[in-house]
Amino acid sequence: MKTKILMLLLIINNLSFGQDKLITKTGTINFEASVPSFEEIKAKSNSVSCILNTKTGEIASLVLMKSFKFKIALMEEHFNENYVESDKFPKATFKGKIENFDYTKITTTSTSFTLKGKLELHGKSKDITSVIKIKKGKDGIEMVTNFSVNTDDFDIEIPSVVSKKVSKKVNIALEFVLK
């Protein structure tokens, strides 16, 4: 009997903590480093993990670099081997906080918040500040943000042979549906 009560208390305790966190493992990141008049440099990952603490507004996200898919296989190979060195730096992470976040005030109308945190990529960290739009959707809490980073900030070298074809400014767009 004591074991059953203890098990019930542990389950209730875990459920109450679980309500403070929303998560997804199927978020999306798109990035583009295209230059006008040249071939599109664009990739997408649909397997991005993200967790949001609904009490504090703290957020963390992780993507495996090899999960990015390009239209052209050779671009994907160059991205992983020459640019982000995926074997040496297999993931990118973001840890931050949504300022003035109040989960109880999220509605079906999109609300803009300021997102601040650190992006870690290619063994380097960079402070990021962005506007994040959040709303309740039919499948969960929908979050959308975008920002740009410079390849130099992460010591990602673009060979001189292709330097006119690949932008050092990389536009990144993230979409999450958290449950």
C-alpha cells in the first residue's frame, strides 16, 4: 500500500513539473546564404529540438548539423565537411530567455517578445537578440523568429574560390510548435 501511494505521489509530482515545460523535437530551421545572380545556398532541418520553461521564459534549442538538407547533395557535403565541420562540431545550440514572457497571456493572436541568448555554433558563441512571435495554435504554442549571423563570428571560412557566390551574412528562420 505504501508503495502504491509513493508511486502515485511521484507520478503527480512529475505531471506538475511537466506542465512548466513545453517541448518539440520536430522544429524547423531554414537558413540561406545566397548571393544574387548565383546558385541558391539554402538548407532546412525539420528535426530541431526546443524546450520552453513556461514559468521563466527560458528557452533552449539544439540542431544536429548533419540534419540540414540542401537541394544539391554536393552543397550538403561541402557544408558538412568544409564549412561547419560537422564531425568536429556536430551540433548548434541556443540558450536564452524570452523577456517579459507570461504564458497565461498567450492567445491565438500572435504576440511579439524580445528573445535574448547565446548561439553556439562551430565551437564559438555569439549573443543573439531577436523578435520572437508567439501564439496558441491548434497543435500547441507556435513560435517564429528569424535573425542573421555573420560566418566570421563563428570562424567559418569561405574559400576565396566561392567567396563571391556565398554570403557571409546568413539568414536564419526558426519555427516551433511546442506541446
